[in-house]
Amino acid sequence: MKRARGNAPWHPKPDTLVLIGQVSDVLDEYRVHWPLTLRQVFYRLVGAYDYAKTDRAYKQLGEHLNRARRAGMIPWSAIRDDGLTAVQPDLYPPWRAFLTGAFDPALADAWTPDPWTTQPHRVELWCEAAGMTPMLARAAPTVPVYSGGGFSSVTALRDAAMRISTRPTVVLHVGDHDPSGVHIFRSMAEDVTAFAEPSPVTFHRVAVLPDHITTYSLPTAPPKSTDNRAFVGLTVQAEALPPDVLSALVTAAVSACIVDRSAWDAGLRQADLDREDMREVLEVMQDVLK
């Protein structure tokens, strides 16, 4: 059978059409968390519609969503695809248009000072799955979000340590609850701590924790027989957590890192005043360019 190319009409079988309807319901429920990864959609189907939790079913779901998106049945913006890396040259419009845009008063609304300067430490959020970074960034807008993509390279770990060594830092981590995920968290924490010494760095696991399995009725699987690392219990992937639950866990973890709440709130109030001053300055600069 010839593979679909570009935008292509599709007439799925009745049972597949039911599945696409279920996917649409999942996407509607978690619209504020778009884009979702394919694996997040998969686990929502497993939990809500008893979809088969097998590698074959996961692959088939990916193929169906490929066709559904080409046919306009599923919004392109709803699903996150990873794999493309782009390097864009810095090209600009004519200088006057460039400066007019650079002094746009609307930029004042986008300006946010670092609120962690009022706290005894800064905070970073690390996650194992790169596809979840946009969602986590929305849940934690005041902290940088990094994806290790599994076992990070020693260069990446040392770079993180050099960044962290400039100031006491709390690293929050989201990863799978399985031998690999637990080992990744432990080894990263040990390596970065050693590289960053003597600067204090603290690692906290946000998800998935063992109690999350029962609390949120997450789908589980036994550890892989080929993985001999020490691990007790059943495994769960981070993407099995419902997007709203994971976002809430992350937001709560970041909030818990705020030590001096009065200084934090004062900083936010000052930022509002500074934005007004910035807007006035930008308006004057734009008048000069006219």
C-alpha cells in the first residue's frame, strides 16, 4: 500500500474511528497542556479506555495519529514531535524596522526579572523525557527546564555543575520509576554534586514516586528481565501521570522551594512598577525613530 504523503484524506475502519474519537476526548481534556507527547496520549488511553498496554499497540497508535493528523482529524498543534534540530542564522530586517521592533512597548509585558534573586538559592527543573519540556515549562515559568534525555553525557553534567557552582541550587527532577530512571537520578546527582563542589546543590525527585502509583492508579509493568540494577516494585513511566497531575506536582514542588515568601511577593510587586517605567522609556524611543 502506498504511504500517505502531505495532507491526505483518510477513511479509517469503525474501530479505528472510535479510537480517534477517544484520542480527541483526551486531547480536549488536556488542551491547556498541549502539545502532548504520543506516550502521554497512549497512557491516557490505557487508563481511561483500557487501551492495550503493549509495544504493538503503542506503535499502532502512532501510525493512526500520523494518518489522523494528515487528514485533519487531529490538530497538528496537539501532538509534540521530536527529532528535528535546527540552527537558524541571525538575519534581521532593515535597521530602522529592527530598532522599531526592538523598542516595542509591548516588550515590557514580556519582561520578567529573576524572582529567585530574593531567595537563598536558585531552582532548576530537569526531566528525563524531552517531549515534556514545554508542558513543564508552563507549569514552572520561573525556573529553567532541562532535558537529560536519559543518561546525560559527562560534558552535559559538567556544564550543569559549572552553571550551578555559581550559586546554591535546588534541582527538581521528573523521571521514570524504573531501574534506569532511578539510577539516572542517583548517578546525575552524585556526578553533578562532585563537579560543583564546594557549591551546595540539592536534588529532589518530584515524580514518579512510589506512592504516586497507588494515589493516581498508574499503569505499571514489571522491571525488564535484562536490567540487573537494584530495584524493588513495579515500573511506571513519567508520562503515565496525567498532564494536569504532573503539572500540579511540579508547580507545588517549585512553590515549596520559596523560602522567603515576603521577599518573593515584594519582588513581584516591584517588577510590575518596573514594567510601567520600561514601557514609558520604550514609547519615547519609538517616537525618536518616527
